[in-house]
Amino acid sequence: MSDGQAKGGAPLDVIAASLRRERARAGLSLTEVARRAGIAKSTLSQLESATGNPSVETLWALSVTLDVPFARLVEPQRPRVQVIRAGEGPTVFSERAHYTATVLSACPPSARRDLYLITAEPGRARSSEPHMSGVVEHIVLSTGRALVGITEDPVELFPGDYITYPGDVPHIFEALDPGTTAVEISEHV
């Protein structure tokens, strides 16, 4: 049996770190988590210091109390790294303008936003009808020049400029220079 490993293979260091992390995320004290899970405070204290030997039942009670999947308490947390190379990713093309939107990050269940890479060429503006109520769009212009924002009052953007506007009203993105690109975050409030 190695350090940080209980008899039978429970990853004590991982469990300890997970319990501390999830308890902090929930904003609950050691006493409150123990009370809600129906375990002794000393048991939880031991688990958080990697000296206890948790049963499945104890870990299930803690996962329910902390509102996290059981596996999150026993598997090491791994950073999620995703790379989308230029020219890759699911892309949607406009029928009425030289405009494409590539999905960089779809909204996960715990968030309310989507992230896009916009590429556009001069010509016809990309006119968007209102999206669902409460949508807010954020644009950071990367290259080129563009008129962006509410259809009645768009703003000329240059590389590095940021604009935010309600997406639930008519709005446009019109490239003024060849090779115009931008990052768009569509926030669903």
C-alpha cells in the first residue's frame, strides 16, 4: 500500500483534494457538509486530510450533499485543453454575405454562451434577425475593419476593438476590409 492510497485502492489524496475543492465551491463549512451528509465532522476532517478510509456509502452521501457526480470525488481533476486549428471546426456559411461563423466552443450545460470565429469579406453586410430574448453579443475585432452592432446604429471597429450589443434586436456585421476576422461570444442571459 502506497502513501495516499487506502487499503483496496481508494485514492486518498485525490479524494481529499476533491472534497476540499467542492466544499469551497459550495461555500459550506466542514461542520455543515458533515451534518448534511449524516457523517461525523471528524470523519470528514480525516477525509479532507487524506487520513481517513472512506466507504462507498460515505462518498455517495458527500457527492449528494455537494451536488457533484460521485466520480468527481475519486478521479483526479484534469485540465480540459481543446485546440481548434485555423481553418478547422464546424463552420456555417451565410447565403447573403461573404461571412462564415466557426463554432469554437458550444455552450456547456453549466454556462450560457457560445464562442465563434467570424471571417468576413467586403460586399453585402451580414444582417441578423433578432435572436431569442435576452441574447447579448460580444465582438472583438481581430483583423481588418468592420461595421458591427445594432442595424440602425452600427459602430466601425478596428483590430483590438470590442463591442457588446443586444442580440435580440436586428444587428449587422459588415466587413470593410478584405480578410476581416473577429471573435464573437453569444451570451444567453
